[in-house]
Amino acid sequence: MLSRWLAALALLSFTAGPALAHGPTRQKVVEKITIDAPADAVWAVIKDFDGLAQWHPAIESSAADKGNTEGSVREVKIKGAGSVIETLERYNAAGRSYSYRAKDGGALPATNYTSTISVSGDGAKSTVEWRGAFYRGFPNNDPPPDQNDEAAVKAVTGAYQAGLANLKKLVEKK
């Protein structure tokens, strides 16, 4: 009888354990925009890792210590909202893309944030894709509203949408 009870208890704890052990889930955001301009013209505007402030309306400055060299570190100062430190992880001029990682903390309500921005297209139209993956700002259960999954997704989505819309406006104006 005791062995059946122990077996049932073991089975219950094995099946309930994963349900009770809930932590943050990796979030992903992908935003794309089509721009009426050749890919090379769009790339010329966004290619510089330290040039984010030139085309993103929410960015005050984005100085990088080593330009487009992998390992370059930039401080992105957000107008009225603090700053984020980012490191360039991969730069592919021929493929018109680069990837970077944000240091945890700072103005984003996210942790373990990585992002890639790329330009593709043939002829007179191009597509810019900005994608990111991250965890919410609060790593434990029951996060405060400003550091939960929804807040992180909303912040990243808003940043990507604002940047891409302004990029389209700038490039198509030229």
C-alpha cells in the first residue's frame, strides 16, 4: 500500500513540477516595411552601426567606439528615456545586414536582447526587416506590469515600427 502511495506521489510531483516551474518565455518581434527605393540606397542610410540617430526619430545619439567593426559598442541615447548599451555581433555589408546584442538593463524593459536589421530587394523596391528576440525585463514569476512580456513586446515593436516608418519617409523623400 505504501509503495502505491509513493508511486502516485512521485507521478504527481513529476507531472505537476513542469507546470509549477514557469519562468519567462523568449519573445520575438519581426517588423518589415517595403520602401520604394533600391536596396543599396536604403542600406546606405542604415549601414552604419553608429548612425541609428540619423534615421530613428526616438534616438538622440548612437555613438559607437569602433564603427562597423564586430565588437563595436554603441550607446543609444533615447530621447527622454535613458540609454541602452549595444554590441555589434555580426556585420555583413555584402548581405546588407548586421546583428547586435543589448546589455541587460537600461531603457529597454527586456533582457538578453538580440536584434538583426537587414535590407533586401531587387530593382526599385526594397524590404527592410528588423527582428529581435529577448526575455522580459523581470526574470522571475509575477513581473510588475512595466517589465512583463507584454511591456517588452510593446516597447520593441514600437521602436521597430517608429524607426522603419521614419526610414521609409526619409528614403522615399530623397
